[in-house]
Amino acid sequence: MADNFFNLDNPVGGIQRMLAEGVNTSIFVGDEAMLSVVELAPNSEGSVHSHPQEQWGVCLNGSGIRIQDGEDVPFKKGDFWRTPGNVMHGVRVGPDGAKILDIFAPPREEYRNAGSGFGA
């Protein structure tokens, strides 16, 4: 049972990926959904991209700009958002950095493996 319990402040046991310079994640895969605990260093950004999976994001700490479907939307701790599949999106953070919990459904196949980049 303990194999199914994790901690947001110490995401041990996740699949490690460096999405971009200063953007690192620990990924936890389930049968129907996937969680990604993303740490964004100060002044970092994730490139604008899309994928077929639906994605929800929750800002756990920090603040930044969510780029979604051509619009820049400021976010702060406690804000959360939905990104439908195939919608272009990315993120930029300021001097405080940010920590974001992303939830994907269904899981992203390219995130089942450690590595780098946002995938295909």
C-alpha cells in the first residue's frame, strides 16, 4: 500500500524529466491519469507546445504567466486551470520561480520514461 503514497514537497519515486533549462519534474503514472510535480527555477520558461491529452495545472507556490491558446494569463499560488487537448500552451515565471502540479488524462506516453524535453 505504501507504494501508492507520495509527498508534494519531496516527490521521491517519480520519473525524472528535465523539460527545459530550469524546468524539472517528477512524474507519477496511474492507470487513467498522470501527475507531474514541476519545479520552475526563477525566470525560467517552458516552451509553447501541445499534446492530445487534457491537462489541469495547480500553482502550489510562486507565480507566473500561463500562455494558453495565444493569451497570456497571470497566475499565483492557489490558481488552477484546464488546458483541453491539442491547445497550444506554455509557462513563464518571474524571480520567485514556481511549483506547479500538472494532471494529465490519459497519461502521456512520452512521460513514462526519464529524459528531457516536452515530448513529441
